[in-house]
Amino acid sequence: MFTYNSPPRIRPAQFAGVCYPANETKLSDLLDSVVISPHHLTLSGKSVRKNAQVIVAPHIDFRVGLSVYGPAYYALSDSDADVFIILATSHYGWGNLFIPTLQHFATPHGVAKTDTDIIQQLYERLPHLGNDDSAHREEHSIEFEVVFLQRFFGHREFTIVPVLITSFYPFIQSYRSQSLLPAQQRDFMQFCKVLRDTIEKSGKKAAYVVSADMAHIGRKFDDPYDAQTMLATVKKEDEYLLQAMEQSNGSEYFHRIASVNDAYKICGLPPVYTMLELLQPRQGESLAYEQWHECPTQSAVTYASVAYYDL
């Protein structure tokens, strides 16, 4: 059983001054300009509502994707949650499927405190959980979300539960060979059950932030083609995935990706599918979608934001 005997460390803001301003005032102005100032519309043309209980937000560089972050955090902005559960893609951690951390997260707006009580209980009940802070060291997928949370909720007390989720490649292979979904496999479902139980027993009101991009295509990602030639095709596939997300259909979402062996490298698959099976939310709303084409590398990344209001 994992235990800690000393105060948790503080993870420094690795990307301040690189992907977003290190100066607190400049960062506040930047975030306010994309969350508070615009009149946000969903992809269907409706005004974005507040009081979301779950958001899916990108983790792409702020210098590229702020217009997609904006409506997601506007939707979350009136939340009265005590704790924000952050489910995020792991780009560096391997071995264990789920990798929480007891570290607090520093940002230019201060330190976001991790809910060490909840994390400790997860470790006590789930011996297969990863305990690898090195997976968090250079990871941006949680840090970028914490920056927004600190800006818009830092005026009051809240905690975070940061969890990285590693590759679903083994699950995809199991599905293609045996038609087994992740939700039919023990470690995955045990994590979902224990996290649900732990949050409920804590008596704390929780909101969820899912840190997820969509497709990664082109030569930078080892494809033998210029991403420009596939943008229209990928947009159609992304629209199908967004529809499955809106319908909270985790099985169909996973099937669509696994059936083509994750040909478009959907890095948000692990956290999005986990959220859909963990919470089984009601109808979601797609808020924004973009494609970023990087001409010098003939590559592209796509990303979106989605909100759920009823669990």
C-alpha cells in the first residue's frame, strides 16, 4: 500500500513563459479575453450555458487553441464544486493505466492544492495505480487546465484530483481481436467504481475537467502524407466522434476509433472514454472545434470542447 509521510511537493509551472505568459497580470488579461469577453456560441449556434458539471477542453498550446478553451471554461465558470477531477492524456507515462499524483500544482496565479485525502484513498484501494511523479514532470495536459481553474476559481477554496491516463493501445488490440471494450476489463472498471465511491463518501461536490485533443496527423506524427490532404476526411471523423460524445455513447466512441486501429491518433481517447464510462452523463453540447495545420511539418492537430450539464 502506498503512503506518504512528508508534505506533498509542489510541481512548478513548466510552461509559464513558453506556452502562456509567466506574468500573472498578462496571463489574467489573456484568459479573460477568451473566457469572459466573447459571446460564446455552441457549434449548433446556441448561446453557451453556464453551470456545466463536466467539460472536455483541449490541451493544445495556448498560442494556438485559446478560442476553443474559452467556451469550455465559460460553461464551467459558475461552478460551485469543492473539487475538480482532472482526467488527462498522459504523453510520457507508461506501465500503469492511471497515474495520479499527490503533488500540488503551481501556476502564475498561485498554487492549486491537490486533494491528498482523495488521492490517498485511491492508492489504498487500488494497488495497481501508478505512483510515478516523473510522468507529471513535463506533462502539459494537466497544467494547462489548472491555469484556467486557478484564474477563475482561485478566489475561493477548491482542490484538484489530477489523474493522467496512459495509452489505450492494449485495449484497442483486445477489442480488435476479442471484441472486449475497456469497460469490460477489471482494472478499468475497478478504477471507475473506486473513484465514484471515494468522491461520494468525501461529501464534496465534484466537477470534472477532461483534458483531451483529437486527431494528430501528418508527417510530424509519422504519417506518409501532408495533413492538408486529409483535413476534410478527419473533420468528418471528428464530427462522428463529437456526436458520440454528445450522446454519451462511450461504446460507439471507442468502436469508431478502434475499428480503424486509431489511424488518426486520437490522443484524447483515454480520458474521454473514461469520463463517459465513469459518469455516463446525459446529453452533451459541442461548443467549439478547430483544426491547426502546421505547414512547415505538413502536420495537423484537431481539438474541440464539449460541456455536460446533467449527470
